Amino acid sequence: MKKSYLMIAAAAALFAACADTDTFKEINNTEGPAINFNTYAQKATRAENSTSTYSLDLKDHHETFRVWGFKNTTAIPVFDGEEVSWNTATSNAWSYTNNRYWDKAATTYEFYAYAPATEGVFEFTGVTNATDQNAGYFTIAAGYKAAGENKSPMNSDAALVSMKGIGTNVDLMIADSCILNGSSLTAAVASSVNLNFIHILSRLNITVKTTNDFCPAKAGGDSIVVDSIIIGKMLKSGAFTEGARSTREAADSTSGTYRHWSCTGDTAYLYPINYHATQTANYVVETLILPQNAEQEAVELDGSNSITKPYLYIKYHIWNHDGTKGERFEAYYNLAKIFDKTDDAVPDALPFNEGWQNTLNIIISPAAIKFDAKVAPWADKANENLTIN
């Protein structure tokens, strides 16, 4: 409607152009170019394997996200939970339905987003307009379960890049709230809105290998088969509250990140991997877990005592060369001890925190039972002479 009105007014001015006193003014439209997005994925902050590559492009993790956007000239959202998808068919860019355009009269814009654009996981608490800077935040209702599936490339050292999917093991991400004004707003209008997505779950990877001097390196030697791995006493379900930026910045950030999860219950995750170990450290478990603490606990190798803290249980067989005879081995380990969490005075020093990736490299180093036989000497008790006449 506004464009039609301006065209009619311009036409009326042309018909009256014969008057010497007429003045012509250039009328600029109030909208700028269409709003576009650039997205980045936060790199995991711990134990990133040196042989793996990590993509910082969100499209390599998720191909959709949902966005909210506000400007300071109106209370009506520019974006209200709009789904944005990576468009490979035409533009190789992020696209959405019905373009939104920059408002030249607005001096502040604010954007919030999460990925993937799955319904029913996140709730967004909105803002009136972009003058309420950093007021918006995301929540997840109590009862969300994060882990259980093993997404590892079995028997492969392929790069760990993504945790895609809509199952329980989906890699949930939220974008840092993006406030644009001044030069940053000018740059965004000229190019795109930069959204930096961060992981809100924790990731645990496990690799397995044998020592170089183990006999499978020899033809016809014995072999090690890892039957299963259990990660036990892990928090089962939880609720997430991001909180407004003022709340986040006031939180204890000793560990370099913030704690937004409240979790309850416990569960055990079983991975029946049946993996033939080699001298190469191959990934056998790659899973997402709820951010949580872990505490030191004495754990007997055979699990005979009561285990109440997060633990690792591994079961494997060593088989003879033709697979006809095998010996079973199993052991329990406390995860806090494995990751050397010794400073319980720092409550936020979580082994499994938001956006943290821990990799446990298991090295199986069997010691074969060997024998060395010696003969004890006779014990001399008497040495008598007998003379026969």
C-alpha cells in the first residue's frame, strides 16, 4: 500500500511540473535489502582430537534453525519463530519463506535462534522490542532426555563433525543473542546477520586400541574383542533455562561456561559394540549426555562395592588365534577419577559441562601369563660313612 501511494504522488507532481515554483524531492523507501543470515557453530572446548576436523559451519551440524528477531521501532516481531533452512538446490545459502527487509528507521535489531528447528523441544521467552536488549531466552521443559544412542563411526577414525538427527541424541544448539546497532548494524545490512551457535549438551567420546607389542600384530596371534561398554549412573533427564543475559553473566563462570541444567534420576547407557581392537585408536562410542558433575568414588575393579557415581564398565575377551577359546575380562572405573577431577572446592568445574567434549582413550595392554620353572635342590639331612668288612 505504501509503495502505491508514493507512485501516485510522484505522478501528480509530474503533471504539475509546468509551474516555475515546483520543487522536486527524492523520496527514499524506508526498507533496505532482505535480511540474510550467516551461521557459525561453536567448537567443542575440551579434548578435540588432533586427528579429527571440526566444521564451524552450522550446515554441517544442522540444516535448519528457528529464529526470532526484533527491532526498536515496533513491538511486532520481525521474525517470530521462523524456520530457516540451508538451501542447496539454488543458492547454497540460508533461506526462509517471505523475505523480511531491513528497516532504515530502526537503530537496533536483536536476534535469537536455536538449532535444529525441531518442534516441541525449546520454548522462547520473547522481548517487546529491541530496546529490551538481551531479555529473551530459551527453556526446555523438565523431562528432556539427551543420550543413549551411539553415533560413532564404528571401527573408523573418520572425523567427528556432527551429531545430526531428531532422536534422543540430537545436538541441541542455541545462538548467542545477537544485538546489532551502530557499525555492527551497518555491516549486517551490507552482508548478513552473524549467528554464533553454541552446544548446550555435553559430548563423550571413547576410543579403543591395543598396545603395539600385543600379539595381534603377528600373523595367527591372539585377538582382543571388546564386547560392550556401559556408562552408568548418568543423570537421566533434566530441564534447561538459559536465562536473560544479565542472569547469565551474574552466574559463576569459573569453568568458562554456564550451568543452565537441572537434572534428576540416573540411568546406564549400554553400547554392545563387539569391536575387534587394533593398534589404531578407533572411535567406538560418540554420545551426547546431560551436563552434570562427577565425584570421586572408590570403585573395585569387579564392581563388588555399591557404585553411586558415574562410572565406566568395560567387558572384553582375549581369543586364541582360531577363536575357539577365549578368556573374559571386565572392570569398573570411576569417571571422575579417569578425568582427574580432584578439586571439588570448585562447584562449577564439571567434567561434563555445556559445550565440553571429553574423549577417553582406552588402551588395552594385556600381560600374558608366563612361567619360569626351577628345581629346588635336595635337602641334605645326613652324610654318614658305612664301612663293610
